[in-house]
Amino acid sequence: MIMGYTYEEKSLIDISYSSFIRSVENVMDADQIGFIDKAYRLVMNKFDGRKTLSGKLYVQTLISMADIAANEVGLRSKTVVGIFLHDIIETDVTIDYVREEFGDRIALIVEGYNKISNVLNNKVSFQSEQFRRLYLSLIDDIRVVLIKIIHRVYDMRHKEDVDPKMFKSYLKEVKYLCIPIVHRLGLYEIKKELEEKVMIYEYPVVYDEIKKKIQVSSAEQERLMESFLAPIRKALEEEHIDTLIKWRTKSIPSIYEKMRVNNLPFEQIYDIFAVRIIIKNCKPSEEKTDCWRVYSLVTNIYQPNPKRLRDWITSPKVSGYESLHTTVRADKNWIEVQIRTERMDEIAEKGSAAHWQYKGKDKKQTTDEWLNQVREILENPDYGRIDDELSRTCKSDKIYVFTPNGDLKQLPVGATVLDFAFDIHTQVGSNCAGANVNGKMQPIRYVLHSGERVEIITNKKQVPKSDWLNIVTTDKAKARIKRYLKDQEMKEAQLGSAMFYRRLKNWKITYSDKLLSSILKEYNLSSSIEFYHLIATEKIDISRLKDFIVLLEDGKENKNERPDNDVYKTKVDDVKSGNIFIGENMSDLAYKFAKCCNPIPGNEVAGFISITGGVTIHREDCKNFDALRKSYPYRVIDVRWNNDTSNISEVKFKIIANNELGLLSQISGVIKEMRINILNVNFDTVEDKFIGILVLQVNNVNVVDHIFRKIRAIEGVKEVNRIS
């Protein structure tokens, strides 16, 4: 045994590997081959004796895939090394080791391959354009896509090596993912082969029937094509145009598609032949001219169908494909004729890679340049002409995430767990409490990324909130949240309506549409629903509302006795009324201090005339007074304090401090020193904090400021704030 292999097995592998190396020596230099050899030795060691289901040595399958990459697709050393190492982390080799020994690029390829393989293991819809975009969005190096395709080419050729449980999934992957991509890259021979394999495995009976009918008519086909080509060959010889002419029956999948689309039997499908005229030894500067010369000769002999002319010489496909296609009539048959040069044919056979492969290794275009072009072709919808299944490709403004069942969801970049939940179902979104994202719990505001698997966690007690609108990005989620909030507003509005009517009854006021209209105007509201909702949520001050309604009712009763606002426009003079100076003709008015701001002597104050005729004294900086002044400016009067220091007011303030020994005693000492009466003391401790509420009797705002300074100076005191 040698590293787990028998001598015969080791010899067999070495022969296969040596044959492969000889096949690429003319296009790779010594360093590139040495790089491949290093990877080969590693897999020989790490996959020692490993075999496929059919008993084939696994390393042999890797060599076969490397051969497809290099000699059928035209890829080079990095891709070959990527093929050898794509499964290496299944052994004890780490990605860090790969990076250290083979470089960042190869490590990126290995990581990318395993990333997309994990995605493909999910229950996904391969035919989805969304999935194709996800597939490409997860890849940092386009070689990963090419290696995956090459792997599936091998699997289709060697079904015996594939787990039967996986083969069905592989077939879908080939059909909906690999074939469109190889078509877009111009790998037409590989595309044809894959289409044949898919049909053989999916529709074996239909495939065999069409194959038999083609074989039965083979003699007739030979006679027909020889008869068709004879005058073309003669014309080419007379013009001294050196050509190679090939003809073939179109692929069985292509014929079957024509039968299916046109609903015709095989016998009525006439354009089943394709002729290829390849111009030899053509100078690059004369390629277009020579192709059109041949076209002219052919169409002079046979009637062309002008609708079937395809000029891919003037405007090549995005894959680099160049050729003139025309369809001409010979008796009852329509025959497709393809006209191209040897260089064009090389590209048609091997795809875009032939651009540089055809030029040879000493030419300017490198593998990396071609690979960049491949990514451009696959990802950029504006790159050249778009004429195939992948005309729409990856866009950076979308992400693709999976449900637990493997269904694929498309969301905009920036979408959150909450967006995903509403995309599944409105109820799921409404009760969303978070999500399990790739096995890790995440909140509703977590921003999702392509390829993540998301399982929503719901809670029946959870309901949409207005701040959810700041979390979601999709219109669907926003609409669902707004709908719920609107429904809730309607329910609360019904409750508020009942509360309002009950209040009116208690106030002995009759409801009217005019009354409601006046209220809406006063509060700048657009609808009664909005008003009733504010009532239900206690966002409208009922006492203020009552004052307004009473004022309206008083105005209706007294409108013929005096102008509404006469009493409120009186000039203000300094007339003494208690400890407050109030305007002319108001010296006998009763006044009270507003509880919302509790003004004390020294504060800047103003008066507000109430409905009952009294005056409420507010601090100028009171928020409630500011609102009253804006709504009823005509009811605001100037007031000021007199100089009587005997007037006493209550002031409440809050102290927050560290809970230290003797703190309360120090605070009491300050108040005692200033000879201030304490009405009430309430204190508590929360963790290590002292929180005290004091109510004192003072006669001047300056006294309050002095108390605050004294208490703030006590060690351990953090905050001292007045409470309205």
C-alpha cells in the first residue's frame, strides 16, 4: 500500500495525471504546472484511497474535471487547482492552511464553492431568477461558478458515481442553473451535451423515439445534404474560397422543443438540419468581407428567409460568439446555414475562453481578464446585447433569503426581520417577536443578508406599534402596519366617542355638528375619528376642553348683550390685588396659582383669564401657559408681584444623591439654617441611590435658588430639581 493506494491504483492515477499535464504543457508555463502539481500531491495524500460509488478512485474524478476545465473550457492553473482542492476542507485541512500554502485567491475559491454548495443543499427552486441572482451574489471569484458547472458536467457523464438521492437535485441544478449560464458564456458544445443528458434522464422514452426516427431517415438525410451542398461547394471552388463544410442534424432537445412549441409531429419538422461553412486561412482584416461573400454565394443558389438572418459578425453576442446565420429553402426543407472563420469557430466551440486560448499564451489577454469579462457578462445587464435566459442578472439592490422550508424570498437591501415576517403573512408580521437567523436569535430590527435562513418567532401578545414604521423598509410591511394602526385607531375612537358623549351629558351640554366642527377647528384636527382617538388616549385635556365648550355656550347666550372679547381688551394698570398687581377694573378678581408650574415670588409670571372670570397665575416658562397663550392670546394679561415679602408659597423639589450615612441630616441642617418651614419629606433608596422629595414654604424665588446651591454643595448630591 502507498498512502492508502495499491501499487496498481497509484500507477493508474499517475498515468492519468501525466496525460493531463502533457495536454496543457503547450498553454501553461513551468510555474503554473508546478502550482497544479503541488495541489495534486496534497489531494493524493488527503484523499488516500477514497472512492466513488462506482469504485472509481476519487482523485481520478478530480483529474477528469481538471481536464474538462483546461481542454474543453480553456481555463488555466488557478481554476485547475481550485478543482483539485474544492473539497479539501472535508479532510483535516483548514482554510487557513489553504490560504498559507496556495494564496488568498485559491482560499477564496474553496470558501466560495462550499458556500454555494450549502445553499444548493436547501430545498430551493432552481428555475427561479431570484435564485440565480442569489447564486451569483454569494460568489467573490467567478471561477467558483465555472468549477460548479464543470463538476455537474462530470456528474452528468458519470451518473454511476453520483448518489441516486442527490442526482435528481443535480439534474434540476443543471437544467435551470448551469445550462442558462453556459449558454450565456457561449459554451455551446457543453450546453448541447447538458441538454441531451437532461432529456435522456427526464424524458427517456421521447428521446429514444426521436433518436430512432432520425436514425431511420439517416440515408435520406445523407442524400438530401449531398444534393444540397453540391452547388455550394462548386460555387466556393470557382471563387477560390478555401472552406471546411460540416453538417449535422440538430440536437434532439432542439427538435423536441420545436415539436412541442408548434404542436407538430417529427415528420412535419423540416428545419432539422444545420450546415456550417468554415472559412480557412482567413486574414483578420478580411473576415467580415469573406463571410458576406460566402453568404452571397449561398443565397444566390437558394432562397433565403430574410426574417431568419442573424448577423453576429457586425454585433457579436455578449459571449463573444461571431457568425452569420441564414435559413434557406431546398425543396420542402428549410436548412440553417452558419458562416464563420476558423477563429470564430474556435470561439463557438469553446466559448469566450477561446478568445485568449486561440491567441496563445504569449498574447496580451490573460486568464484574469477573461474571468473579469465572464463576471461582467453574468452580472451586468447592460453588458453588450442581452438575448438569453440570463438577461436579467444580479442587482445590488436586492437580497435573497430562505424560509425554514427552503423557499426563496426576495427583499430590498436593508430589509429587516420584520420585513421578512410581513412578506410571509400579515399575521406572522403582526405577532413577530424576533427570528432565528442561521441558528442565532436576532431582534425584529436585524438587517438581513443574502443566503440567510430565517425562522420567525411569534408571540400572540405582540402587536404592531407606530415605531415599527421606522424599522421596516418594504411598502408591503408599511402598509400592513398602517392598516393595523388605523384599525386600532378606529376601535379607540369608538371608545373615545362614548366617553365624549358621556362627558357632554354630565356637563348638561347638547351635542351638535356645529359644536364638533368648532372643536376640530380649535384643535386643528382633520376628522372626528382623530378627535375621539385623542380623547380615548387621554391626549386631550378634558378640563381645557370643558372650558372651551362652556365658553362657546356662554358666547351663544350672551352674544346680544356685549361683544365677546370686550372684557379681555382692557388696558392693564398697576392696581393692587393681594400680592399680585392685575389690570384696570380687575382688582376685585379672584386669582389662583397654577398647579402645573406652582409660581413663587420672583418668578416671571403672567395671568390667564378663566371662563368663570377668575385669573390663573402661571410662570412665563410654563409649557401649559405657552399653549394657552397661542390658543387664546386675548385672554392673557400682564401681572407682577408686589414687594410684600410676607407672601408664602409652596415649592416641591427632588434630590438625587449617593446613599451615604448622614446625608438626610445634612440636608435638614441647610433648611434649618435658612429658617425655612418643611411641609413634607418623603425619601427612598433605589440600589445605591438616595431619592428625596421635599415640600417647603418660601416667600421668594431667590430663596429657592439659595437652597438649591447649598444642597448641591453637599458631597454625594448629584441632582436637585424643582417639581411643578
